[in-house]
Amino acid sequence: MKKIIDYLFYRYYLVCLKNEEFPRFGAACILSEVISITYMFASFIFSFFLTGDFFFSYMSILIIWIIGFILPWIVVYVYYNKKRIRILLEKFQDNVYNTKYSDKAVLSIRYIVLTVGLLLMLFLSQFQ
């Protein structure tokens, strides 16, 4: 899992470099968005299996919001410092997937995760 996240950060970093944006900040934002979406759907599905419903109390929503949206961005931005980015650039430079998947395909992962999560919640809501 760590290797996939490292590779996604690497590709988002390259996309931001190509578009002349702030590469570390942009890659951290996109990767934390993917992590946040995954975390939110995982918490909703976990809640469904515990309580039989997708919704939480107001206090738990606040805690989940803080953990799910604020914390991932901070952790990703701090974790991928300049030294680690340099290591990732060397590690994934000649990766087969760099030419196999386009930048648009890699950037669409956040929409794929969102769609799969919504479909999974729709499927599970049939069992209420």
C-alpha cells in the first residue's frame, strides 16, 4: 500500500511540475484528497456494519471530519519532504507504469475512488 501511495505522489508531483504549479503542495493536496475520500467511505461502511446505518452522531462527524480531511493533508505534506521526493524521483524514474498510464488516467483515480465508494454505499443500502 505504501508503494502505491508513494507512486501516486510521484506521478502527481510530475503532473504539477509539467503544469508549472507548486509541485509539493499540489501533489500533497491531490493525494490527501484521495486518502480523505477513501477514509470517509471506509468510515461510512464501517458504521453501516456496526449500526446498520450510514450516519453518525454530530460529535463523531466532527471528529471524523478533523481526522479525515485536515490530518491527511498535514501528514502527507510533512511526510513528503524534499529528501523523500528526491528518493522517489530516483526510485520511480524508469518505472513501467510511467508510460503505460497517462497523466489523465492517474489524475482520474480520485473520481474512480469516489464512484466506487458511492456504488458500494448504494449496494449496501439495499440491505437496510
